[in-house]
Amino acid sequence: GRALQTFGALLLVAGLCSSNAFAATDAQPCAASLETRQLGYWLGNWATGSGADRATSKVFFSLDKCVFVEHWENARGHVTEKTFAYSPEENNWYGMFVDNEGRAHVFLDGKVSSEKAEFHGPSRGPKGETVLNRLQVIHVPPDGMQEVWEKSTDNGITWTTAYRVQYSRANQ
């Protein structure tokens, strides 16, 4: 409904315009938002794995600090981007995952604290079945992070881990 339309419009603006194309009349209202700052532990440059499994991740703000963007890529040429934004009108986080292999997932519900973010969204499996996706981004003090993507085909009763990745801060 309205939430998906709002998020779709946000993604369109984020994808087509630079972050300064539509200057806000308030001086960066998202930068002052407690909700947006709670995900701040994810900002920066990250590394995962080693050797052939090595990947890099850069997490940064876009659109006057209203959108978190993660750009991830591995040594084999697989590239993903995730975007997350908070809607104060709906007291909810929204997100989207896309990659260069043709996958796209929308997260219609999210909750974020200073230690953990969790996003949920539906998709379809290979036989057209409904699949629930749960993505968690967990702060691992002092300076690490873990990302876990789980899927459920029984309406959230049981979950299967699609992947679990440990992130460590990369040298700047």
C-alpha cells in the first residue's frame, strides 16, 4: 500500500538524483534523528572472509543522511547494494536488496536499535511459494558486525540460514 509506494518513490529519487539535487529546507533533519543514528555502527569500510571468499563492504549515508547504503562486492565479481531508510510518519524502517545477478528483495518492516537491526519482507521461491526473509545486522563490540539472512517457507515458524557473515573494520 502506501508504505510500499512511499519507499518506491524514495528509491526512485535515490537512484536518479544526487544527494544534493533536492536540498531540504531543514538543515539535514535526518542527521538529527535518533532513529537514523542508531544504525550508525554500520557506517564505514568493512572486510569479510579471506582469499577467494574475501569481500569488501562500504556503508555510507545518502540523501542528506536519510538513507543508509551498503555497497558489497566479492573477488568473483558478485556485487550487491542494500538501502535502508526510516519513515518517522510510520515509525518504521524500509529496505531493499539488489544484486548484479538479477535478485531484488524489498523489506517492508524494520526495527533498529544501537545493537541490532532486523528487517522483514516477503518474496517468492522457485516454485512460486511465499518466502519470508529476515535480515539482521548485529553490532559486535568493540568494532565488528555480523549479518544474518534467514528464510522461512512456513510463515515464520521455522527459519533457514541463507548466509551468516562476520564483518571486521577494513583499513581506511
